[in-house]
Amino acid sequence: MVDLVKHIDASALTTFEVDPDGARVHFHVRDHEGSPAELVLPAACLTQLLMTLPRMMRDALRNRHGDDSLRIVYPLERYQIELAQPSAAGAPQFILTLGSGGFAVSFASTGEALADIARAILGDLAGCPEPEHHPSRLS
């Protein structure tokens, strides 16, 4: 028996909905003729999708433009650092949440890793010239 694969060539993701019990997610799309279609996934697949999307975008940019240095970059609008449960060894851990618009992602981190990030930023800033300040004028 041969498994037939249903191919939906979507032109747009229109909406999504989550089942009231949170078990499944419905992605609503339109195909190139404008006809609606739906992809339904178990909610557990969202983590796989979330972890895979950045690589998909990187590969799509590289394939489309032939440039490995291209990135999708969002403005960092907010961040939050919270104390998390200690590690199994009792070391303090933190949750670093970065957000932009309606999107936010959280990372578990050690204090040392956060300190390394701070040192890297401060080290990079030390080698940068001071930004020019141009006062705004009202007309």
C-alpha cells in the first residue's frame, strides 16, 4: 500500500485557533486559488515548530539570497530576568525572557552565563566610538 501525501501549497497563513482543552492547534491557510485549508497539529508539536522555525528562516534566507550572514532581526522591546528553581546541584538558575511585540521567548540560564553576556556586551561597547548626539528640533 502506498501512502498518498496531501500537498497543500499555501499562499498565506490566515488565522489559528487552539482547542479549548489546549490539546490541538489549527493553522488556517489559503492556497493560491484562495481556497481555505487547515493543518491540525497536536499542541506538543508547537515546541518542535518553535525550535525549528529559526533554522527554517535562516535556510530560506540563505537559499534565496546566497548569503550566510543574513538574519531575521527583531527590536528588543523588553526583557525580564527571574529567579528559577535551583539546579540539581543547588546552583541558582534564572529565566531570561526577551520580547518584541506579541512575541517572547524564555531561556533558562546560569548566573555565570548571564554575567558572560554582560561582559561581552560591555567589552564590545568599550571598543565602540561614542554615538553622536543630534538634538531634535521642532519646526
